[in-house]
Amino acid sequence: MDDEIIGAPGPMIFGTPALIHGNLHLHWKKRRGTHYNRILVFDTVAESFRQLRPPAVNPRNYTRLLAMDGMLAMSVSKERVMDMSIFMLEDYDHEVWAFRYKIKLPTMEIRRFQDQGDWWADVVSEEGDILVSCFGWLLHCDNKGNLVSKFQYNDDLPAITPHRIKESLVQHAFFKR
């Protein structure tokens, strides 16, 4: 493995890992020096590591890995820009990424809160649903940028994560007890 991954202080890890075809994909960026990012791939069967190139986007952009349509995808957005791009890894063996679509965020809704603080957007489903976290509000948008619903909160800024809980199909013996 490369010194950038195992050496101190190590890479900066972004987002949650994505499990695609038995491989766990983890997005990381170099901490110092030249700005670039990579995808660390852990083969869960062979128990080996390798690196994968991300799509050709500015490494300073806000990027997240996710699974969409059974393929590895990456959402890309810039700070304070009202859209998000989705890239799909169409040829896994040759590391060919393709632009899939752009999601325009609900500009009027977000601008209402822009003066009150920062906002973040994350794709949170395989269908491309997005949660936008604004000051005191969560906005749920579909993959076309249409506002589906909004929720007000009065506490600290909630953390948006694409983790999903899925029921296991394996019936373990201790369940019967």
C-alpha cells in the first residue's frame, strides 16, 4: 500500500463506504500538498486492496460515493452552487466514469435560508433523492430537484448520512431464543 494511505497522518476519508459487487469502496483525499483524491477498493473475497480513479472533477469539490442502479456512483457539488452532478462508473475494469445527470436544487427554498448560515446537500437514496440541510430546515428533493417535503427542527444541525438499515435474510439461532 502507498505511504499516503498507511503513513501518518493518513488520508482524509469522505462519506460512507459503498459496497458494490463484493467490493467496499472508500473515498479519500490527500491531506497535504497536491490536491487529488482516490477511491480505495477492498475486495471482501480476496481480502486485498487496490485504488480506483474517481471521475475527472476538481478534487476540492464536495464529493460522495454511493450505489445507484447496482453501479458505483459519485455525487459532485460545489460550495454554494445550486446543482449536483451524478457520475456513474460504467466500465469497472477500465475505470470509465460517465456523467449521468445534473440535479438542480430548489433555489428559492434554499435562498430563503442562505443568510442564516451554511447549507449542505447529500444524495441519500439509490433513486437520487437529496436531503438539503439548511438553517433549521431539512428539504427533501427528488432526483429532478422538485421539493417533496420539508421538515423544521429546533436543535443542532442534523447529520445527513446515506446509511440504511436493512433486514437480514439470515435466520440466526439466537433469534429464536
